[in-house]
Amino acid sequence: MKKFDYLKPQTLEEALSILNQYGSKAKLIAGGTDAIVMNRQKKLSPDLFISLRGIPGLDDIEGNGTFKIGSMVTHRTIEQSKLIRENFPLLAQASSSLGSIQIRNVATIGGNLCTASPSAETAPALLVYEAEVRLANQKRERVLSLESFFLGPGETALEPGEILKEIHLPPPPPNSVGTYLKLGRRKSVDLAVVNVAVLLILNPQTGICERARIGLGAVAPTPIRAKEAEKLLEGKPLNDSLIQEAGMIAKRECSPITDIRGSAEYRREMVGVLVEKGIRQSLKLIV
């Protein structure tokens, strides 16, 4: 492991000042579960790590109007949060699928997103909830859709000197049901071969699907929405043939690769299977 310095600023302003001073020689560290491993593998070798742990406000969850989740909120906190479980259950399910309890106790939602892994557990769930991210530097703050935040494997829209401050979620839509599914080589403590989030907004009188959101992970250069499959479902009652067709369309929308965890062909096939399963499981949740 390359030697590095480590600073732990006490405020966001101090962190941004240090980041601006050191530029590309510094890297932010949240939970550290990814950064330290990447440093050992020589994929990441900064002169300085800047810890965001302990900065006031970055580990808060707020629920007035727009819901806000600080970038330093851990997955274990999200998993156990009553506010998240009641309003955004797919996000709670996604966080609970990440690693072991020990990892979830330190790994953060901001770190999960900024690593920009195509298989990031929380990304499909946040995409179907139409999340936005608030980014801050010394001069300004700006808000982007999560969809536009991801640029490619390991690449985000973060500019030099910027920090992911928080994630914004609009109030959950009424009459919505959904499911999060993660397929791995093992039942736990493994990266996703495919992960899928399905969110359906159903008319309680007619049963027609008024809105559909389908998020896919580990099957494209970035986490994506299966927008053509979503369009197919919207404005119609959901029957078996329509659900099967949605799975087929979602398979065509992804562009997986072959790696140690699975072949491209297998991943594409599993997208269809999991999208169908996610829709069917979601429909079973209707009270």
C-alpha cells in the first residue's frame, strides 16, 4: 500500500478548502470500504485522504417535504430507519443487501454512489424513486438527477473540488408498490450479478398502471432505467402477457459485459427473469 496522509476536517467548509488546496493529489474518503481496498490494489494512490466522517449534517436523514439523506449516512442506518422503511422500502432493501452487517455499519450511501460501480446496490432503487444529488464546492451548490450523475464505470459528474453533500428524494407517490431484487453468486456478502428495482403506481379503482419505473444495475456501463419497458406498462392493466413482454424489452435495453461473476448472455437473460419477478412480486403487495 502506498503511504498517504490523512486529515479529518470538522466542517464541510474546511473539507472543501483542503480539497481545493490539494486538488488531484487528494481523495475523499467516506466509509473507506472501497477506497482502502483500491489503494492496496494500486488503483487509487493519492497523497492525502480527506475523511468526511463526523462532519455535521452529512449523516442526517430529514423528511420534511423533500426527503434528504446525507452522503455519510451508513447503509445500516438506512436499513434500520423507520422513515426510510415506511417511505422508500426499496432503498432499505437495497442497503440491507450490501455486504455484511460489519460493512454496512461503516459503508455510506455517498460512497456507494461516488464509486460509480455499475453494480452499486442503492442505485437502481434511487433511480426508480427519481432521486437527485446535491453537489457542493467552495463557491456554489448544484443539484443533478442521479441518472445524469453517473457517466461511466468509476466516473461521475463530480467536478474538481466538489463533494456529494446529500441525496434528495421527492415524496413517495401514493398507491405505489415495488420490489428490489439482487442476484449474486452467493446469498450474501457478494457483488450483484444483476440487481433490479421495480416501482409501480397503480390506480386503486381500475388496477391500471399509471406509472412504472424499472431500475437496472450491473448490466450497463452505469445503472440505468429500462424506459421502454416502463412505457409499455403505463396506461394498461398488468396481465401475464404484458409482464412477459416487459421483461423481454428490458433485456434488449441493457448492455451487459462478461466478467468473473457472469457472462453477458446470462446477465441479459436474468434481467428479463428479474423484471418479470419484480413486477409480479410488486402486484402481490397491493392491499
